[in-house]
Amino acid sequence: MNTNTLKPYLIAGHLALLAMLALALWFAEERVLLIDSAYQLFHDINHESMLINDNRFSMVLSQLLPWLLIKLHVPLRWLIVAYSASFVFIAYASFLLAAHVLRQPKVAAVMALTFLGMCSTFFHCISETFQLMFFAPLLYALTQFDPGSVRWRRTLRWMALVLVEVLAFFIHPVSVFFILYIIGFRLVDGRRLRRDTPAIVVAVGLVLLSSVRLMLGQSGHDESFMPTGDTLHYALTHFFSLHSMGYFRTWFLIYLFPLVLWVLALVGYARRRQWLKMAFVGLYLPAFFVMSVVVYWEGDGSIGMERTYLPLYFFAGLPFFVDEAEHLRGWRRWTVFGYFTVMLGIAFTRIGMDMHIYTNRLEEIKHIAAHSRSEGQHKLIVTRSTAEQLFRFNIWGLALESMLLTARDGADQTVTIYLEEDDFDRSNADFYDNPEVYMSVNWWKRWEVKDLNHNYFQLPAQGYEELVRADEGGYSLKGL
């Protein structure tokens, strides 16, 4: 394929990644101090070790840089920046490997599509699906790469193939569908099945890795997404009225682009009479879509639902760029790229439009913390009626998020804000009055203040006080 055909996509990919890196550095606090990422960074700081949840061992990659800086006792402000940037570094490294080391520009172009489908997930930097959108294409690029006849290059290629498959598999359970797609796409060749050594190696690897995962056991978190017989029946019989389907309809124009690429690929297969490949690609994407709608039938916030549908860009982009893009000529080629450019602009515009939501939330935390410090209080309970804006996202992480945000100005500036509903039980003196208690996440509420990493967090020996609205519109504190 003439690389000039893909050059605009590669340039756009570089620009998108550089833009994301700049945004990740500038808005590091908005990205990191949010739910899961705040929890992981807090754990890494407090224990000076890496956190692996739900057998997602590939999360080690994004924690390497912060972990090293923690060991060096680098100030918290720079840890937050490094943690935010580490995810972009991983994505950019995958892009550069595919485009310039493995010389697979088609695959790098698939990676560039990722930015069209991630807007709200920009602020959830820990998103495993975002990382998978780079690991899986890199795996495919390695199956395509020809190392030549040099023995050490061939050995290195097979080692890299196995390593990247492990990285993809252990980043998120949905990776199974990515790997199966890569295997099928390699084996299906036009109107017949072919013998393909890389596909066989990946298939054997998938079986072995699946066996390992079964031995390790599934987490309760992953099992919670498995539909029961009743929910499956309900989801299938109410398919078009499900909350997950409602989200897809609301943002249909965002997902229209991968559907267009999918249709173009199918038309190309039909024109070239590649019926077997047409059937495989034609059935796989809608099957995955239906499964996603059913599994996430209750719906989620914009962050969760974007992650759910992001794989559609891979399942549509791979066949388009590998098999169809080179057949587009003239106005058709530039029309598709123009469409891509518009959608890329919309994606980054949406990031900018949502930015104030996250920025204003952190500003409110800073405002509350400043008032609390002026009163000599560093441990707060805040209810919904007092600060509704802090309840906009899942509330379980705010005790960690507020500590990370305030401690970046110095360990002695640490303030922790624990959120409760208005009718919470105020009689638990063992929690609220105990000066040695730090209330953390709601499933692991009680910590001892002395167990915190005092290089980064310092809470005084005092009980909690409740923040309430004052008559003049500000805040005041009262005992519990």
C-alpha cells in the first residue's frame, strides 16, 4: 500500500497524541484526582508499592514512573503530573512502535481512531479499555511484521508477540474479544481459511492465558457484570429501551464514523467477492455491540459507557485500514479523511466543553479545604445539601481525592473530606470522634492516621467535624 494514503492519518495520530499529552500535563489534577485513579495513586504512595486489582497485571506499566518517583520522595505535585502523563506515554510508545519500528502504518491508523471515541474518558486516565485500544493493534502489528531471515530478529519478534498478548490479555476481560478478533481476522482470507503461524501462536497463547485466569479466579467486580437468566431475558426483550441503548442513541453521531468504516469494508469485500471475510467482519461487530448493550443494560455515566463502546472503533477500523483504505481513490479517500478530521475536532472540543465540570469540582474542594484549615480543622464530613457539586461523580473516592489535592501544597496542608448523605448516622463516636481515625473509602472505611505515609500526608490528632452552610452563604463547622 502506498504510505502516502495513510500519511494524513499518521500525522493526525501524532498531533492527537501530542495534544493529549499537553492536556494530560496541564489538567493532571482533573484526570488523576477522580475515583479509581486517585485510589491507585493513593495506594502507591501510602504503601510505596504498585496496586494490581482484579488480576489486571498490565496496570504495572502505568505505575512504573510514579512508583520510581515515590521511592525518590518526589513532591506530590509532580507525582500527579507523572501519573497523568504515564498513560499517554504508553499509548504514544505503542503508536511509534507500530508506525515506525514495525512499519505497520495501517495499524497505527487504527490507533488514531481511538481519539474519536474518548471524550469523557479523558478524565478517567486509568481507563483500561483506552490502553487496550493500543495494546491490541500492536499485537496485530506484530503478527503482520516480517523480521526477515535473521535468526535473532525472528526470535525477538516471537518474544514480543507473546509479551504484547500478555499485556493485552491482563489489562481488561474484554481483551478476549480483541484477541479472538485478531485470530479470526488473520485466519480468514477472502473466500477461504488459511494456515497462519502467528494466528496459531496467538490462539494457543489465549488458551493458556485463559487457563491461568481461571486458576487465579475472577473478581467480584468482573462477575457483577455477568447477566443472570432473568436479566438476560429482560435485556433481550426490551433491547431498544435499555439505558445502554439510550446512551448509544444519544451519541449516535459519535459512533456513526466506525459504522461508516465498517460498511465501507463490507462493500469492499463484496466487490472483491471475499465472502468469508465479509461474513466474519460483518457479524463480529454487531455481535459485540449486542453483547455490550445487554451486559451493560442498566447503563452508566458517560465515562463508563464510552469505555463500553470504544472497541467498536477497533472492530471497524482494522478491516477498513488493512483491506479497504488502499482501494479508495480521489474524492472518496479525502471525504473519509475529512470526516475523520471533523470527528477528531469534535472529540477534542467535547473534552474542552467538559473541562469546567472537573475544574470547578476541584476548585470547590480547594475552597472548602482553605476554610477548614483557617479554622484549624483537617478532617471533615460534608453532606449533599452542603456541597451538592461534590456528589456529581461517584462519591466513594473523595476522601482520597481531597487528600491528594490538598497535600500537594505540603504534607501539613492535608485535608480529608468524607462525603455522607444528609441523613447519615451521626452517633458513631468511634469513627467521628476518634482522633486516630482516618475515614477512607466506604468499603474500607477505617484507617489509622499513623499508618499514612507521613512524607506525603499529615493529619493532626483530631476528630471529624461537619461542614454546614452558614447564614451569610459561606461555610461553618459543627461537631458531630
